[in-house]
Amino acid sequence: MLLVDGLNAGYEEVQVLWDINLAVREGEIVSIIGANGAGKTTTLKSIVGLIIPFKGIIRFNGNDITGLPVHEAVRRGISLVPEGRHLFPKMTILENLRMGGYTINGDRYENLLERVFQIFPILKERKDQLALTLSGGEQQMLAIARGLMSDPKILMLDEPSLGLAPKIVKRVMKVVSEIREGGVAILLVEQNAKISLEISDRGYVLETGRIVLEGTSKELLRNEHVKKAYLGLM
Ligand SMILES: Nc1ncnc2c1ncn2[C@@H]1O[C@H](COP(=O)(O)OP(=O)(O)O)[C@@H](O)[C@H]1O
Ligand SMILES: [Mg+2]
């Protein structure tokens, strides 16, 4: 479904990513794990069109979408839940969700909203509250819910576990699995390798802008390098 082929990207003359190849198939959860500064966010930004690659091709459902504007990627079914959530704090939950689904109207919008409220009942209960009144975990849930309101075929999550207590992280990951059960593919970017590999089918390890390892999540969880560098195991 999503194919990244020979991606080189960065900021002005600073190259951050070198020959990145990765794929996400329909219905998969795929992880990209890597330390702070490895280039995870830059990879997602390249896919969604927030930055234009130096080189390489991004394909989605067979079409070349390299360098297309963000709204075009969103229209085709790619949604990014950004690192740090970037909610609209002084808008209500319902208004935040509306922002996520601004391209969608009528019955289709209402159906999506109903589906999202089924996954996140707490957001339905609090739909008229300002986003700033939510706890950190609830804000992450709202960011994910907003990402779903554009009716994506693939949802890309940039460090959803960041700053959340372990119990809340578990809840977020459960929701991510549920979303996949509903037919949406997931590209999950995390520093927290353990929780990320535990829910994903496959994964890629990104180090200083290069993919150094890839495999099924099971393989990566028992890989010696992954154990030492990412799981804190000797
Ligand atoms: N807007 C930017 N301008 C210049 N350099 C950046 C910018 N954003 C990120 N970088 C650099 O790119 C590298 C990778 O960053 P990033 O993709 O955010 O990594 P990660 O998400 O894995 O922490 C880092 O060295 C970072 O300093
Ligand atoms: Mg990042």
C-alpha cells in the first residue's frame, strides 16, 4: 500500500535520511524504532508531504505521491498524528475532531464521528469540553481520533507514548490495535521499542538516518543488537 523507495531527505543542505526503503501492506502495523534524532519524524514528514525529498519515490496504492502537498496525501488516505499532538487547546473536542475531518461532509462525516466515538467513548462524553481540560493520555487519544476523522487508509503515529505513564501507554496501544482491526494500516514511530514491537507485525530500525535492521517484530525482539540498544537487555 505504502512504498518508500530510496528516500533521501533533510532540511536545506543538511541531509538526515539516506536511502530509506520501507513498505506497509494493507492491514499491517509496522514500527519504525530509533533513538532521538535518528530521523523518524523526518521520514513521516516526507511521506505526508511536509518536506520534499532530495531523492527517492513515495508510492501509495501504486501512485507516485512524492512531493504532493499534504492535503493531497490526506485526500488519498494518509493521515499523520504528529509528535507532541498539536491539538487546538482552546477548541472543544468536537471542534478538534471537525478540524481533522474538514474535507468530509454530511452522512459520511456523521458516520465517521460515530465510529470514532465508539473507539473513544470518553471523547463522546466530553465532546463539548475544551481540549486543554483533558489529561495527557486523553489528549493523545484525541490526537489519534482527530487523525481518524479524515478517514485514512493508513494512520501514521509519531511517538504516541511520549510523556505518558506505562498504564496509559498500554491503553493507547490497545486502541491502535483496535484501529487496525477496523481495517486501517498503521505506521508506528517510537523510541519505546518494546511496546511498539509488541503490537506490530514488522519493524525497521533507524540509526542516524539509515535503516540498519528490518524484520518481523518477533525477529527484532530477539535480535541481539535490538535487545542491547533498545530493550535494555544484555
Ligand atoms: N526543521 C529542522 N531543521 C534542521 N534540522 C532538523 C529539523 N528537524 C529535525 N532536524 C534534524 O534532523 C535529524 C533527525 O530529526 P528527526 O527526524 O526529528 O528525528 P527523530 O524523530 O528520530 O527524533 C536531527 O539531527 C535533527 O536535529
Ligand atoms: Mg521525532
